Amino acid sequence: MTDPTTDLLPVGLEDRLQKSAAAISRARRAALDAMDSYGYDRVMPPLIEFERSLAERMDGVATRRMFRFVDPASLRMLALRSDMTVQLGRIAATSLADAPRPLRLCYAGETATISSDQLDPSRQRLQLGAELVGADGVAAAAEVVMVAIVALEAAGATAISVDFTLPDLVDTLAQDELPLDPAQVDAVRRELDGKDAGALKAAGGAAYLPLLYAAGPFDEAIARLSEIDAGGALASRIDGLKAIAAKVGDRARITLDPTERHGFEYQSWFGFTLYADGVRGTLGRGGTYRIGGTEEVATGFSLYLDALVGSLAAQPARDTLYLPLGHDIATADRLRAIGWRTVTALEEGEDPTALGCTHRLEGGEAVRLS
Amino acid sequence: MTDPTTDLLPVGLEDRLQKSAAAISRARRAALDAMDSYGYDRVMPPLIEFERSLAERMDGVATRRMFRFVDPASLRMLALRSDMTVQLGRIAATSLADAPRPLRLCYAGETATISSDQLDPSRQRLQLGAELVGADGVAAAAEVVMVAIVALEAAGATAISVDFTLPDLVDTLAQDELPLDPAQVDAVRRELDGKDAGALKAAGGAAYLPLLYAAGPFDEAIARLSEIDAGGALASRIDGLKAIAAKVGDRARITLDPTERHGFEYQSWFGFTLYADGVRGTLGRGGTYRIGGTEEVATGFSLYLDALVGSLAAQPARDTLYLPLGHDIATADRLRAIGWRTVTALEEGEDPTALGCTHRLEGGEAVRLS
């Protein structure tokens, strides 16, 4: 017999039931509170925008993954947001164009895509993040990495590691130090990203081969990168990475993968990926960038907490107090005010334990159910 | 010159900027915590479902107001949720079909409609509510009204009033006490709802005229309703309303409008509408009903907090501590841990006040900025 519920929701969309909803709700609040404590103000963009408005701040691939539909009111094409970063950029560039910089904003909300990657079939994801608008230097990068770590810790992540990358590495080196024909740049970048030494040589990037070995734990990897950078084109970037690592290194394990590019197509000099113990895949990424359609710089990160929450140990059942028929209302109000969760009897003969209760109100006292 | 930002978002969709986002976020958390304290477990249904699944649990009018689109994966029609109550009903009837009853669930999330009514052009609304599944008696109704009031109070509403109605009033009276031809029932119901005495007579409902005067403050209105109900067909309903009013009457002003029907088409014997001081229109409604597609009864309510939050006084600016360059990290961590909100200096020459700071860290102490 087939499960009658399997066809109730489209593939990749699901209900979060009580335990899972409680866990993600708790993680989300804690992460938002952490961002708030670092001075990031929350903004809430809408679920739906003009497709063009979302698209012109994103790459073409991403827009094809959005749910799109015609607006009967304007007859223009709308889209369900697949990423909130572009919405934050729009807000910074329009409604908050005149707000003092640096501008610290944060957000949390559901996003949806038509199809997801094969490793993760989900089509709806809770995205949460922070943007430091008007700054993309070392201090901004160090702050944003720290806030990302603190937000993840608050959400329950343990043994966090942060992988740094230099998204414009090839462009920087190709200018002078390891010159490339402009036609070769894309291919070299791609093969470095794919870590394919043979293809890298074939693409004319033999000189870039040593970069593949400048990856791993931060201290050793950055030393190797310095050796490669004999001409000093990367000197300021290397110093920047060292300064960031020095500021956040005691809160997370830092690694370097300078040629990592996937997911950082729109970052400028600095990018980072977040991992945590027991969570498969990345928990989020961030970096420095230029806000789409503007000249303004920013540094930010996005987190996806669903994977994290799935890895967290189940919380113990909470104490819950059964209030029998005829209980004193004032007593119940007082107990809720000091933190009790209550379940009120509707009729005789209920089984408080089956209803999740751990205690029962008897003579004005909470008595543990046996 | 036109405002360049006005065309950035489709009509009826807007950004909630810092103050408004903080206010609604605070109200939402407080309302969710209030529902939780009464034993309601949160569930999170997805933004999108099969249109048919949402539609078969709603009336046809409502489904025409949903944003709909074809799912490239299934080639079936999907819809963006316009109401979460139907999603809760689906969950109760499927995944949680075997959970013990009464089942207490709550929810909060964004919903969207293609077009809204003319009084309120917004096409996205934060819906928040609770469902008591498996019970629709007086005890259930009293609990649900109380939880709605407590949730609204927690969200910041003051001088809450609750308007009771009897959605199946005409059907009940028409059976015997004030007999109507089956063909007349709909018209009588409609004219009573419209409070149009002339049309009511014309529709053959002259005997129902006195009901129009059984509205107002609860005690007087229910006394008049009892007088009208000489045959006693409404006796159990009247007793039920009195019992509910007795339980919640010291937390809110109670009124009765027994013929109010609009918005209660799918409620059974009991419905209620919520109002608060300074908020135009309703803040929410609820009542007893049968879960669509099932035989199971339930009692619940939905709140829409946007209107409330717009009416709340602005919160005072929060204390925020500026951390100058070179500040002690451990001190900053300690101050955040005890509740300080901080803004970290990125460079010399920033204006802490312009960045929203009220204090500055000097020699390990928070000093108020003058």
C-alpha cells in the first residue's frame, strides 16, 4: 500500500512538523539575535518582486531557477525570490541610499527555486544573513566572518571551520606576474577551480600549477601562497587574509583554498565558505562584492540553517503542565508568567501524558506525572 | 521629478525597513511565545503547494486570488499559499492524523494573494494563528478565544474587543422555530449579514428582523437573543456563548453580532472577530469548523499583525555601544553577553552617533555619547 501522504506536496517542498519547526525556529532566532548584537538591523523584503528587478542583480543561471508568473495587476513578470542578497542590495541602493555608511543590515526568510541541485532536492530554503554595506576592506571582512561564526554558533553549530578564498586571484596574477592572454583567463580560472592539473596545463596555465598546492590549513597554505607570489601582486591580499585569520582564528578553524571559485563568481577580493561538525556540505558563504547595478561595495554572508538543524541532537521534551478542569485561572496565569508551558483540560478523561504533559496542577502546585 | 523607487516593487508588495521590521519581528515572536505557553506546537508548511491541495480545502473565490504557476518538475499547477489555515488542516489530516487529540498547533508565515481588497492593497500578509484540532465545544472555543486575546496582548494590542457571532444561526432557526423555504435560506442569511431590514422582509425573512437588534455589548445583546429564541432552538448556543464570555470577559470587551456572516462561511456554530484600540479594521478572526475534506472538527483563529504594528508607538532607540578601533575583544564579548548591542569601528573618523550608537567603549566602560 502506498503512503497516501507522499503525493500531497510537490517534490522538494515539505512541512516542518513540531520538532523540526521548533528546532529551526530556535536556531533562526538565536542567529538573528547574534547578528543584532553586532549592530545589524533586520529588514524584510517581500516574497515576490518584478523578475527584472531580481534578475538584473543576479546572474542568468540563477534567474532561470526562479518561479515566475505574470502579475495580473501590472501584466509584468513577477518572480518568487530565490535569494535575499539581491533584495538587500536593492534596498541599500534605493530606500536606504541616504542612510549613513557603513550600513549594517540582516535578514531571514524563506526562498524558493524551481529546481535544486541533485545532492539537495529541496526547493525551499531558509536563508539568513548579514550585509555590511559601504565597506569591503580587511576590517569589514574580519567583522563579517566573525558575525557569521557567532551566528552559526548561536544556531547550534560546533567545530566551525571557515575556508578562505581569493575570487579575483587569476585576474590579479594575469595582469602582470603570471601573464595570460585575455582569451585564456576564463579557462585557467575554470581548471584551477576544478583542480585539474592536466587541464590547467592544456589551457596554458602551467605557471598557475603551484597554486593548487597552496591549499589547506591556513598558516601553511598562506606561506606557500607567499612563496608563489614572488612578484608581490598578491601581497596586499595575503596581508589581508592574515589579518582576518588573526582576528577570527581563535573562534574557528581557518583553511585556505585560494583558487576556489564556484559560488564566488560575484565576489571581489575575498570570499569564505562555512562548515561545521556533522553537517554535510556548506552551511553558508560570504565575501566582498559590489552591489549589482551600483558602484557601492559591500561585505556579507548567507547561511542556510536547514542542514544544521537536521544535524542537531533532538532537544529534550519540555516541561509542560496539565491544567485539570476547574483549575484556578489566576494560578495558571501566574505559572505561565514564570515560564511554565500549560495544556488546559477540555474534558474529563484526557490522558495528560499522551498530550505531552510532564506535570499536573494539583492544589496550586505542579506535580510531576509518574 | 518622480521618485525612482516607486516602480521598484509591484503594487501591494513592500519592504519592511529597520523600524517596521523590528516592530513586526518583536510582535510575531511575542505572539508565538504566547501561543506556545498555552501548549500550541508550531508547524511550518511550505510556501508553495499543489493548487488542488490548497483549493479543495478552500472556497472557489479564494483560490482565484492565489498566485498560480506550472511546476516544471511535475507539470502540475502549483500555488503560493494565500492562507495557512488550510495547510494546517492538511497536516492535521495527514502527517498528524495519528497524533493524540486534542492536537494543539500554531503557525506564523507570509501569505500572498494576487489582489487584495480595495481598503487594503497589500498582497503579502503575515498570518499567525493557532488551531485546536479535534475539539469544537464550548471549552475549546473559550480556550481559543483566550489564546487569541493573549497572543494579541503579547504583540502589543491594547483594549482588545471580541465580537461573537453564530455562523449557523439561520440554518438552526430555519429548521423549525422560524421556518423558511429552503430556497429562501441563502437570501435571508445574506440580508441579515448586510443588516438591510427592507431587503430582509422582501426576501421573506420578516420573522428574522428582531435578530438585527440583538447586537451590541454582550450582556444586553445575548438577553435580547434569548427573548427572540422563544422556542429554545438556540438555547445550547446561547449557553455556550455565555460560558465563553464568562471565561474571557475580564480580558477583553465582548460584543455580540449574531447575524454577522461575512468571513465565517466555513465556521460552524461559533465565530469571533478581534479588534483593538487604534487599529482600523479587524486584527483577526476565528471559530469552530470542520477541517476541509475530513469529518474532523477544530477550533482556531488567524491574526494579521501588520495593521497592529503600524498602530504601535515607535520603540525608543536601543542603547548601542560603539567599539573604537583597537578595543579589547574580550571586553566586547563580555558586554554583548550581558545584553549590549555593539557597532564595531571599521576605520578612524566614523561618527558613532550617525551610526546609531548611544555609548562608546572607553577604558573598558560604556560611556554615554553626549
